[in-house]
Amino acid sequence: GESVGLHLPTLSVQEGDNSIINCAYSNSASDYFIWYKQESGKGPQFIIDIRSNMDKRQGQRVTVLLNKTVKHLSLQIAATQPGDSAVYFCAENVREYGNKLVFGAGTILRVKS
Amino acid sequence: DTGVSQNPRHKITKRGQNVTFRCDPISEHNRLYWYRQTLGQGPEFLTYFQNEAQLEKSRLLSDRFSAERPKGSFSTLEIQRTEQGDSAMYLCASSHAGAGETQYFGPGTRLLVL
């Protein structure tokens, strides 16, 4: 079945350091992946996405890596800032099966000043 | 603000009452989604619309839940005879079919059933 999981429930980093948030997925048919950031009391905010025909995609201060061999997804945040503190979710979609996203449980990122 | 909006932002109700939530998607988006999120968990898919047609419903959407999108623009989610287990954040998202499919979320409606 479809499932998305996260290796680390909480990640603490020092301001200015790089952060890496990991995600494992089990459905090899998933062809679209998204990272969302969610701050307390707010809805998920789109960060970056990647399709299964890509291995890497870069945005502003963020990079998503996709390893289809081991079904692993990661989000790298460069020069982490206090404003990056939030819960981060990875989500997957199998477009052949419709448009729903399947979310993992989330990783809490705490940035220490 | 051209993002997804949801109303109300918070709702407290007594068990057994009916509640209705509204979602206004990004204006050019023809797909609209409802998700539910409980504390410490990721959002769970409930249902989605393309224009006014409801194309998929999760098994989580019991017969007490009904969603509509009558004119293909805003959507409502109604919960009848609320139960304490319905307490959650109800999230709406929208996307544009054929334009990347990225789903953009609203701020959510937090429901507390007493």
C-alpha cells in the first residue's frame, strides 16, 4: 500500500548550519513528491516539489533529492534560519491513482540561535 | 490576498450539532481538495473536486460528511451529528489541472467538538 514515513521526528540545528530532513516512501509507483512547511496554527506551505524523472531539484536555499532505488527523499535547507523552525512534511502522489497526496507524520525542525 | 481562504478559522461545537466550513480556492484553480489533520499527524485526504464534480472520496468520509462545490468555485464541507472524534484541523487545498498539479493549502478550520 501507500505509505510515507520520516526517519527523525525532531531535528535541532544551530542557526547558520545546514539542515537535512529525510523521508522514506514505500510505493514505487509514486511519481510526484512535495515538501511542505507547516507553522503552528497555519496550513501547510509549499516549499519544493520533484517528479520521479528527476534526482535533484534546487530552489532558494532548499534542495530536494530523490533516490528511487532506495525510495528515499530528502530536503536540504542551507544556512538554516530561525524562521525555518516548523514541522516539515513530505507527501507523495501516484497520479495514475488520482490526485490525493499521501503525507508522512512530519519532522519538527528547531533552529537554535 | 489571492491564496486559498477558509472560514471560519475556528469552530467550537457541542456533540450532535451540525457544522459547515467554507473554502475559497485560488481563483484560476479548477481542482479543490479537502484534508483532515489531527495533532502530530500529517494531513489525510478526504475528497476532491474537479470543477463541480466530486471525483474521489476517502473511506474516512463517513455518511455524516458531505462536500459540495456547486458552481465549481467555492466548496463547503458539512459534518452532521458531530462526534468528539471529529475534532481536527480541516484543510482545503487547490490546484490547476495541467499546470504542475501543485496543491496550495489554506489556513485551515480548527474544529473542537465538546
